[in-house]
Amino acid sequence: SSLALTLPPPLAISVVAPGAFYAALEYSGTFRLILFGIVPAMMVWSGRRKGELAWVPGGDLPLLFVMAAAFTVIGMEMHAKTNITPWLTKLILRQ
């Protein structure tokens, strides 16, 4: 059955290395933002430019908002995980 093929691998990983499984869960949120936030907006944007999706209402502003929101959340996650602010400040201010 598909349940027998789906459940044991993540269960085994979570028992053997719980830290690795937790890290994978953290990064799956970023992947979800890319998959369900940025990619669909880019597909609609591209389809409109080619003239294939003229019937999708809303214009470009909602698409830009969705992409900006997704990139903002991804940036916040990257900042929380890497604490890149001191390095970025040195790069910008050339200290």
C-alpha cells in the first residue's frame, strides 16, 4: 500500500536523527513559498505577456504584491537563520 511506502522513511529519519528532520521541516516552508507563491505569479505574468492569459483578472499590481510578499518572507527567514545583517552592513558601508 502507498501508506506503507510513505510513512516509514520519514519516521525512520525522525527517530534516528531528529535534528535533521526538524531542519528539513524548516526549509520546507521556504520551498512552499517558492512553489505556491512565486511560481504561479510568474506563470500568470509570463502568460499575460504572451497573450495567453488575458482572461485572468487583476492586472499586474496583485502579481507584484504576491511576489514581493513571498520574497519578503523568504528574506526574513534567511535573516533569522543566518543573521546576515552585520555582514551586509559592513558590505554596504565599507567599514
